[in-house]
Amino acid sequence: MAAYGLYTHIRSNRRRSVALLIGLFFLVFLMTFAGALVAEAFIDGRASFDEIVARAWRDLIGSAPFVAIGTALWILIAYRFHQNMIDALTGGHEVSRREQPRLYNLLENLCISRGIPMPKLKIIDSSALNAFASGLNQKQYSISVTSGLVEKLNDAELEAVLAHELTHIRNDDVRMMVIAVIIAGVISFAAEIFFRVMFRGGMRMGGGSSSGSSNRKGGAGAAILLAVVLIAVAWFLSLVIRFALSRSREYLADAGAVELTKNPDAMIMALRKIENRGELPGVTSAVMEMCVDNPRSGFEDMFATHPSIDSRVDALVHMAGGRDPGPIAVLPEPADTGQTAVEDGLPDQTQAQQGPWSDPQPAPNGSTGPWGPPRG
């Protein structure tokens, strides 16, 4: 992991966010040029390859203002409604203190301790163990937590997860991840439309005369092949943009959680409980990349946006002095706070506390004071 400070990381995230937006426009123009190639090839299949490319280039220049306006409109829609889209995918819904007093109080205390505005709190009804932060500005920031995470983690571990997500918000990681999700959505949407048109158009073209088909084997065929290559390049670059997101953000968020809670063991235990239990069914990979853990293994781990749980735990052990219990096969039930106090040898809080003016209580073994029973 590169040796740089928190504020350097935040500035880097802001620069990357701008670069991602610029990259989005470039990819959209690339997709537009590919679409123009296909359109010109279908319009005049007997034209040469150079003629089709020249016409497609003129089409791109002529449509550039409309493409730019359309892309900007897409960004504005995503800026305004991205949280609704994410909630629709995950089933998340906002909760209040009355509905989730335990979770709400933990988050509120963390925000008060750092003097930062409290983000919205949302619950996802799922047995999976995961959480993520989302939003593009202070009014939109929210933290979504699965009901399974609330059930399986104790207060200290749950507080560590919330602190992890708060750190993502403080570090501007959330804004950059949402922009990456927007880019993935735009390119996937455009690629799907392109291949649908290609498939249907190809079926109609294939049903034409043999002479028409032979004519299209020349410049038109090469132009269509180039368009397919450009679409593949755009799709690949959208993946590269997502994979280029630094894995260091997760290490920094773990460290930020420890800095907020002063409890590295809780963060380690939370990660071990979440390990291999965080997959949200029916949720796209773009949303999973925003979560505490995005389970990947084998070849997929080479392109994962998250470091492995083992490497994150190892960093907390060596840098924060935490203790690693190792992978957890079966999750224990979270201990009840009222019982653990007695079991740990602490005073039983359920017993009535005596004040200085309370009636005297009989002492153990029949004694009534420090010097034993009064003498008759």
C-alpha cells in the first residue's frame, strides 16, 4: 500500500472523480462512433471501408452536441435518483430511532464524537452480512445495513462497521464509487442496445439476397467488425476504470474505524463474521463493490475492488495491535449485554443501587457494619 496521508487520499479521490467523469464522456463518444459505423454500413453496404469511416466520423461530429447533452442529462438523473435506484435493487428503506434504536444510537454517537452530520440510516432485509455507504453530497449520504448484520454482530462490532462506512464518507470514497457505478450503467446500457440492434439487423440482413450479402463482405463487413471491437474496448475500459479504484481505500476505512472506536479487535471480529457471508442476492456487481466486503476468489480476485479479508485483518493486527481469532466457521449468537456484565465479574446492573440515604441493607454473613454485629 502506498505511503501517503489521509488528506492526500481525499485530494486524490477528488481528482479521480473528475477524471472518471471525463472518461465517461470519452467512452460515450466512442460508443457513438461505433454506432455510426454500423448505421453507415447498413445504409450503404457497397461503400468502401474508408468511405464508411469518413461518414461515421462526420456523423459523430454532427451528433457530438446532442451526445454531450444526453450524457450530462444522464449524470443529472443519476445525481438526483441514484439512491432510489440502489434502494430498488437492494430493497433498502430508511429507519428512525424508534424503529432501530440500537443501530441509530451507535451511528449518532459516532457522528457526535467527530462533529459530522449524521447520514441517513437504512436497513436491507437480508440474511447476508454486509453494509455500504452511498451518496454524492452531504444531503444524500446514507449508510445501508443488512438485517442479518444487525442480528449477528454485537454492539462493538456493529459500531466498527458503521465507523468503517463513515470513514468512506469522510474520505470521499463514496462519491467516487457512485460515479464508477454510473459509468458502468451507461456503458452496459449502451452496449446492450448496440448488440440488440446488431442481432436484429443482422437477422434481417442475413435474409437478404446473396448479392447484397456478398457486397457487405467488403467495406461494410470491416466497418461492422471495427464497431464491435470499439464496443468491446469501451466495455473493457469501463471495467478498467472500476478496477483502477485503489484497494487502499478499504485499508484506510478499516484504520479510520479503529481511530473512531479505539477498538481494533471489534473491527477484526466484524470482518471475520462478514467473511464469505456478504453476498447480496439479486444485487449487481457495481453495488457489491460499494460494500464492506465483496467476496471474490481465484481468478476473479485479480480484478477485485476489495483486498481479501485476510490481508485486511493482517494489516489491523500489525498496525493497530488487534487480535485475530481466525476464520469463523459457525457464527456465535451475539452476547446479551446484561448477562455478559455479570459473567465478566462486573456488578450486576439489574440489582437496585443503594444511595447514601437509603435504608441500610443486611450485610453478608449477618454482619451489620464494618466491625460486625453490635455487642449486647
